[in-house]
Amino acid sequence: MRRSVVVLGLVTTLAACGGGSEDPNLLNISQPRAEGPDEFAVLPTKPLEMPEDVAALPEPTPGGTNRTDPTPEADAIAALGGNAAVLSRASGDGALVAYARRFGSDPNIRPQLAAADLEFRRRNDGRLLERLFNVNVYFRAYEEMSLDQHRELARLRRAGIRTPAVPPDPAEDE
């Protein structure tokens, strides 16, 4: 009987140690990361291929691009049926940046936002035990600012705004 109680106690103790957190560990930046490969450090290259005319190859330039370098933007444009050659003629994100700055921009916006966020996080740093045990309070702190996707979708549909990225409401099919 005594042995059964000890074994049951050990099994219960081991089971209690196996639980995990609902919050992603990516939000606990101060936590040590698990050992393993860094999936963002691996860049797939295009397969090597022999050109039709070796003499037509451009001169190598230090810091220049390589034919096997990944080109995700051009690959996505080509996969969607667009002309990837147009991308090379474009001036990067200049048009997008110019459009975003059409009403002006504040050069000190980053320090202002960083200071405001730091103050917000200081006011919402968790309760005593949460701080003591380094519990992630991110979701609770920013809960007021989060968007309820289902309520917003219902509001858009009531307003007659099409939402093609969202499947149709099953109730509408009946």
C-alpha cells in the first residue's frame, strides 16, 4: 500500500512538470532559447544550371547578385502570373514610401513610440507573482487594443463590405 502511494506521488509529480504555456515562447525574449537550428538563417538557393552561352555571363562584382540568389519578390510575381522583369526596373519601395509620407512624416517617431511603449509596458508589467516567476503578460496588457476578428467581420458584412479573403457565412448558404 505504501509503495503504491509513493509511486502514485512520483507519477503525479512528473505529470505536473510536463505542462506547457499557452503563450508562445517567442514573446519571452529574455528566456533562453532552445538549442536547435535557426530556420530564418537558412536561405534556399536556386538550382545550379549551365548557361547556354558561357561568354554571355556578366563579370562578377563584389557584393553583386548571383544567378542562384533567392529572389522571393520576383518569384512571387511570376507565380501569380505577373511580369517579374518589371520588378527589376522598379525603384524598390520608393513609391510606397512616398505614398505613405504624402501628408508628412515625423523624423522622431521611432524614439517617441519606443518611449510611449516602454511607459505602457511599465504600467502593465504584471502582478507581483507574475513578475517574480517571469510570466508573460503580453496578451493581457494589450487586450484592450486587440481586434476581435469575428465582431469586425460581422460589422463589415452588415455594412455591405465584401470580404473575399474570408469564407462565406455558412448561414447564408441555407
